[in-house]
Amino acid sequence: MNELTIRSQSRCFEGMVMYCSHFSQCCNINMNFAVYVPPQAKTQKVPILYYLSGLTCTDENFTIKAGAQRYAAQHGILLVIPDTSPRNTGIPGEDDVYNLGSGAGFYLNAIVEPWSQYYQMYSYVTQELPDVIQANFSVDATRQSIFGHSMGGHGALICALKNPEKYRSVSAFAPICAPIQDEWGQNAFSAYLGTDFALWQEYDATELVKKTQLSYPILIDQGMDDTYYIQKQLLPEVFADACQSVGQSLNLRFHAGYDHSYFMIATFIEDHFIHHAKALLS
Amino acid sequence: MNELTIRSQSRCFEGMVMYCSHFSQCCNINMNFAVYVPPQAKTQKVPILYYLSGLTCTDENFTIKAGAQRYAAQHGILLVIPDTSPRNTGIPGEDDVYNLGSGAGFYLNAIVEPWSQYYQMYSYVTQELPDVIQANFSVDATRQSIFGHSMGGHGALICALKNPEKYRSVSAFAPICAPIQDEWGQNAFSAYLGTDFALWQEYDATELVKKTQLSYPILIDQGMDDTYYIQKQLLPEVFADACQSVGQSLNLRFHAGYDHSYFMIATFIEDHFIHHAKALLS
């Protein structure tokens, strides 16, 4: 139970980048995640910031590309970066397309066989993984926040909106804001959730915010040259309208010229750390 | 002549990351490089900082992993990251091993056939590429500096030491400091340069510094948990002894716990930008 395998580790900004694996009870298979342990954790219990990655990513992309460790070290925040899905489950076709199966867990609990045997990412990131982190690192589990990118931005928004007391803040880079209204979301929700439209709404940030508002402001950054924004896969305006209709505080920033890549994330990540540090360290 | 193909570009810190290709006259083949154009280049000619990468790298590794764009934007410096070798030359065995051929050009001009037909990386990075940069970007070519990592640290040191007037500053992360004394260097120099030991010395930083000193201090960062340092492939102490014997100013910093990875580079890259900005912007 909660036993970790450390695949590799490297010192970074006086803290430690660690690539870990463990057997996940709820996903019924070994799962990977990355952690950045800030130097402050040597002497105190530090707050936790979860980062959920986008389609096709593993626990490596953000860890390598975002330049986040500098700010995690500066603020004394432990970063946790789960993988985006179970892998090597043996489900036929799990590796065939980029937007379903491996790398595309969509942070929900699948109910359709055979996905439902392994794809329980919502329970994994909101319950099991926090338990694993608390058992293995010097953290204060009462102080945790969450953010993410694209599919992981969707994940961060729904985790926060479904658990107003669990996280102190939320933010996202180019999130999928209304999955039941876009092709990626419809495709994944059909496969994982079947045809129960009421259940679909339980994993859609735009629907969720109409029912539950957060006491804190949501931060979203969106590049205006982002292919998927232009293709209407992300729909931040739809989410903004919903937030406005219910009085949810939202800071939605559009950035001319920026695309969907980690170069956009690297540019604005400092602002996201400031946003979360305000909630986690006050 | 000097015509660029832009493979892709992304906005980053208000400037632009660009992956470029062009036909290299001296390497006799298409070559790749990456550039970061800082926002200041929109209105002025900016100085140039060349980064030479290590074994197995392409122009992508540093561009993605180092977090350098933040500092290049801050100081207004254009970054140029050449690939580490010609590729797809058709030389038999060019892709067979990690430390010779593709990804392992060692920043020298090969004289042994068939490498000599393409592997002219020294002339490429010191002469042809600067001409290409000057022809295509808003730069002040009288202000340029150079740095690198591992094999690219060796490259940066020899480029600077062989051209005391061409660069204003030099630095390196975990450089190969005395290639004629280590296995990587001996293997590569044998293959590319043959048995002329006098020629070997022309590409060895430790030998070069005994003949020519730089008017400016050299900065080197070395992690103490670096596998290749421990295996004596890097030999910074040998270089430090040579510097001391001839009065070359050297700031060699050892860092407990750091390895050979880009997590080490990301940690200390701000210091390297401060080092180069002092020389480039004064």
C-alpha cells in the first residue's frame, strides 16, 4: 500500500525532481507520476499543487518543459504531475488514437467496459494520489490547489468545481471548458461514459459551475493563435458566460500570438504560481 | 544562399522560438538550428548568444528544457542553438553509436574521410552560422558570446579560446574540458582527425588555454553527482590547473547533488545569462 518506486531523480533549484511509480488501487494498474519536492520540505510540511497534463502527455512533459521548478522552489510548494491515463492495460486499441485510451484519460471515472476496469482517473487524482503524496512526502494536505493544460485544464476545473472544500485555488492554460459541446469531449465521454447525458454534465466545467460556485477566483490563460482554440475545441467564452450568469469570479486572459504549446505555459507559469501561492501560503 | 526554412515557430515571453533549416555550404548538407528572438529585436539590433548542445542532442533539447527564453527576453539577447552534427549524410554507421556521427560532431573540422565531407562543425558554428544569423535576424554581430553543455561546453570553450576577438564571453555547464585525456574525446578525435596529435591539441580547451588566454573570466558550473564527472570524462580540475598555470581567470563552481541533466542547467542558467549580459550589454 502506498509503496513508491522512484524511477529517477535529479536535483533542481536545491529541491528534487522525482519520477515515481506505484500500484494504483483504483486504476488497478501501475501508475506513473512526477513530483518536485522544494527545498523547504526538508524542514517543514509544504503545500501541494497538482498539475494535470493534456492529451498525449506523460508525467514528463510539464516536468521538463514548463520551467515550473524555479517557482515551486521560490514559493515552497510541492508539485505533483500525474500521468494522463493508465497504460499497458491490454485493452484492445488503447494506443491506437491520440484522443482516447493511453494519454487521454480525461480525468473521469469510466463506466463503460472495458475502460471502466482501469480508467478511474477522477478518483485517482482527487483521492488516491493525494493519499499517496501525504504518506510519502513532507506535505500539509490541508493546503492543496490544482491547475492544468488543455485536457488537464478541463481536469483541474472539474476537480475544483466538484470539490469546493478540497482545493484552495484553481487555474488553467487553454483548458477544454465545455467538453460536452466539443468533438474531443463528445468522443471521449461517449466511449468512457456511454449515453447518460446527466453523467456527462458531471464532468463538464461549464455545467458544473452553473450548480456550484467557488469562493475564490478562477484564472485561465488562453493563446489567441492556439489551433484548438480557433477550432472551437476549448470554448473559454462559453465557460465565461456561464461564470458570469452565476456570479463566479473568473480572470480569463487572452494573449495575442500565443499557441497551444509549452512555450505559452512557460511564459505565464509565474503568474499561475503567484495565483496559487496567494491561496496556499496565506 | 542563406535562405532559411522555418520549420515551426511559437511565441514565448513576447519573443519568438523558431526552428529553422538551411543548406550549409561548409557541411555540404541541410542543417537545423533553433533561435529565440527576444521582443527587443522588433525595434533594435540585439546581441547574440550561441548555445552548443551535448552528445545525442538536437536543436530542441536546450530550447525546450533550459528555461532560457525568460532570461533572453529579460536581457534582450538573441539565442542561437545549432544542431550537434550534420544528419542523414549517408555515411555508413553514422547513426550507430551515440558518441560518434549523428549527434556527436564535437565542434571540429574532420579531416578523415568520409566524415570530412560533412563534419565541419567548427567552421559551421564560428563562421557560416553567424553569417546566416546576421543575414536573417535583427542582430549586432559585433556583440556575440557562446556557451554550452558537456560536448557543447567543450565546443564553447574551444570556439572562444581559438577566437579571442570573436566572442565577448564564454561559459559552460559540465564541459568536456580535456578531450584528449578522456575516452569520449579520444574516440571522436581518432575518428574525425586521425593520428595527428598536434591537430588534436587544436581542439582541446586545456591545451588551447596554455597558448592563448582570454581577457575575460570563464564561468563553469559542474554538478558533483554528475555521472560523467565521476567517470572522469569531463576533467574540470585539469582545465582549472591549466588556467591557473597561465593566469587565465576562471570561475569554476561545484554544486553538491547536481547531475548532468537539464535540471542542473535550468537551475543555474540565470547566472550564465547575467555573466553574458554583463559582457554583451556593457
